[in-house]
Amino acid sequence: MESANLQKLEIKAEVNRLSEVSDFVKRVMSESGCSRAMIGSMDIVVEEVYVNIASYAYDEGDTERPAWIECGAVGDDFCLIFKDRGKEYDPLKKEDPVIGDPMNMTIGGYGIYMVKTIADDITYKYDRENGQNILTIIKKIEKA
């Protein structure tokens, strides 16, 4: 994905800043002609990923906590990229939870499972040069 065409937001990764991230992505999606239903489903993605970054990426005493969100239309796709300088962590390696059988249901892991279910494509890489986790989520644009 060519990130030069994407709009960017740099923010301190704190849970109480979720609404700023959500509003930013919703605005860019609206400008990109995405349907209200798509904006709603992608808002779940934004919440799950951003809250995980804000809650788990950084150690308690880390005061900088930078996070970057890049997003926009690239051809027929909407691209959403989350970057942080927290601990290296690939959320895609987490096994999908067991769903359905109450006796065998797993605890946790539902957030990234929902993200995987909503996204058309999702990739993770760790940029060692810049010390960044990079999670890229692609969703085919559903027009308004």
C-alpha cells in the first residue's frame, strides 16, 4: 500500500483518546464515499485495534506512547494502518477463539477475531529499523 496518499493522525496511545481516532477514521471513510454500514463495521475494527495498542503496547511508566493511524481509499479498497513503538506483538498469531460450545469457549481473543472477520485482508509486520509494529487492514469499499 502506498501510504503517501493516506491521511495521517499521530496521537498519544491512551484509551481516553479513542473518540479522536474514531472520528478521524470515520471522516476519512466518509470522504472516500464509504457506506454508513461499512463505516460502522470499520469503527469496531478501529476500537479493537486502538484500545489494544493503548492498553497493552506500552509499559506502565512509558509516557510518550506514540501511535500513528493512516487511512484512505487506495483504488477500490479502504486501507487502515496502525503503527506504534510498543512491544513487538503480532496479533495475527493469536489463535481464533472457540465459539459456540459454552463448555469449550475460550476467554479472550474475540477482538482480533472480529477484526479478522470484518477485514478483507490483514497483515502485520515489525519494522526493526524504526522499532514499529505495523498492522495493515484492507476492506473493499462499499459505496454509500
